[in-house]
Amino acid sequence: MSLQLDTFNPRVMAVQPSATLAMTARAKQLRREGKPVIGLSAGEPDFDTPAPIAEAAIQAIREGFTHYTENAGMLELREAICRKLAEENGLTYEPDQILCTNGAKQAVAMAIEVLCRPEDEVLIPAPYWVSYPEMVRLAGATPVILPTSVETGYRLTPEQLEAAITERTRLLILCSPSNPTGTVYTPEELEALADVLRRHEHVYVLSDEIYEYILFDAKHVSFASLPGMKERTITVNGFSKGFAMTGWRLGYLAAERPIVKAAAKVQSQFTSAPCSISQKAGLAALQMDKGPIREMVAAFRQRRDFVLERLQAIDGITCPKPEGAFYLFPQVSAFYGRRTPDGRTITDSESLCLYLLEQCHVALVPGQAFGDPNGVRISYAASMENLAEAMRRIEAGLAALQ
């Protein structure tokens, strides 16, 4: 018996595969073929997990902490998350308002799955993280994309938000610091968005704060800390980016009890609790000195400044200065319509990224995946040596276009 695609769940068939993972996989394939590819496509720190975190995990294994924990996560970790949110974000939660998840990505998915109903609309500023619209579609809701611009620093304006809200609007997704642009909303900008939402009490907010610790020229403000917003905000965070723990798969969400209870019910049927060892590691992360994080952020700042300066020196490229995360999102549409040395036409960001990958051996991610077809995402989570060589190749590759 052969399976036909039209027999599968139509929601699944409507989902697009992750362009980030696809580009990373293609880069790895070229490396296996012996090509000297420099990957600037992956969304993860290139630093090792700090030693105190790893040591806590090793100790947990030695002590036999290898069994299931509570579905919501071990109480000690949820208590530590509550302390972190209170001390660093000005948010008061109890442990039963925290759900520990298998990565922050699952926390986002659980929140969308619980809140969104068929016919609901979810507002997503673009450029956006590639998974947001697909998760919304899987939940049976409709993503409504709100394009932002270089002129606003890739920020959603209050006027845009007001104009987009309808009776069907259920959720607004905000990511600050942003993947893929590095944009960080100021406290005043967040308050202006909150002021709009106060007039529309039926709209919830999913605040993705996974890049909270990676800041350069800005201050992080949790959206739920704004007056009147806590009851309607699901705060998502985790350990992947700030603690260089991407492979440990540990995240969490904080919200009102009915939301957390519903999300925990869904998680109990899909995955159950996160890895017990990862939870012990996460507890150590919250308790350790932040010195390793500061060192990592200082290195990211140096890299950001280097790559941004090189990009801004290329005629035809426009790129706002990111205030956080470890990405740049330059506009590259000036190169569309040009021809490669072998005669192929660059028609969009995808064909430009393929050219730079196949011919220049630098892996970037096309802007189409993030809802902005005129940009590309560059991750500078790489060594200065690799960044310098990658920029040399990009400069040469763009200069070769006719």
C-alpha cells in the first residue's frame, strides 16, 4: 500500500519546513563533500555550556537523578524560575504558574496550541522567527503578518497594531530581543504597544524573551511587567541562548494558572516533562555567577561591530544596528536582477543565499523564511577568524555579480 499525500492531516501538509535547518543541513552536506563552508545560518551560540552547569548535570547522573520528574518540571527548578522572574523581571509568579518544557520552542508551541482556536487570527510582526506562522497553522488559526521596515528598525508601531486588530484577533507574538533582526524594543515602545492592547481586552500576548541576556545597547523589559499586561501575557524563556545550552532542550513559560494548567495537560500527552538531567543543569544555570554570560555577550558585541562595519561598507546593502541577540538582517534587494559569473540570475534572497553557499561557501538564511523577501539573516555566532573569512567571501561574491 502506498500512502498518498492527500491522505495526511491538511494542517501538517500546510506547514513549511524550517529554512534555517534546511540551509544548515545543506552546508553540512557540502562540508562532507570537502567544501570549506563557513556556516552563519545556525541560531545557537558557538560557546560551550559553562562548566558549573555541565558539572551539575554530571553530578545528577552520578546520583541517579535519571527518572521522570513532575510533568511541569521539578519543583526546585520552578521555584528558582519564580525567583529569577521576580528579581530580574519584576514579575511575581508561584511555581504552579510555571511550566518547564522541552526547549523554549515547545513553550511557544504549547501556548499557541492552548490559546488559539479555529478562525482565530495571530498577529506576527515580520521579520519573524520562522516557526511562529507554522505553529499557528498547526493550531488551526490564521497567521496575520505585519511587515516592519528598516526605517523603524524592524519595530512594530502602535498604529500598525491598532489597524491590524479585529474581532478575530486572539494573540500578538512579540520577540525582543528579536530573532532574526536583533531588534530590542525600548520600554517606551513596549508601553505604546501595551496602550493599544488595553483598548482590546480580547487580545493575548506571547512574549518570547529567549535572547534576554544577549543585549548590547539596550535594556530588556518583560512585556508582562507593564501595567495591566500580566494577566494577558504568556512569557516564554529558556536556557538555550543565554546559557549556551541549545542541545539541553530546556525552556519554560510563565502565565496565569488556567493557561499553564491547559498547556501542562497538552504537554503530558505529547512529551511529558523535560529531561531530568537538563533540569538539574538549568537549576545550576540560574544559581551560578553570570561571569561566563558577560564574557559571551562581550564577544558577541565585538563580532557584531565587526560584521556590521563590513556590511555597511558594501554598496547596495542597508542594515540597522542590532541591540541584542546574535543576528544581523541586512537588506540585499539591490542585488536582485544581477547575474552570477556562470550566467544565473539572482531573483530573490533564496537564490542569492544559494549562490553564496554553492560558489562562495558561506551559509546564510534567505529572508523569505522570516517574512521579508528583501533580507538575509546572518548569524555572527562564529569565531572572529571565520567571520573575517566569511565577510571576505561575501564581499568578493557580491562584487562578482554583474
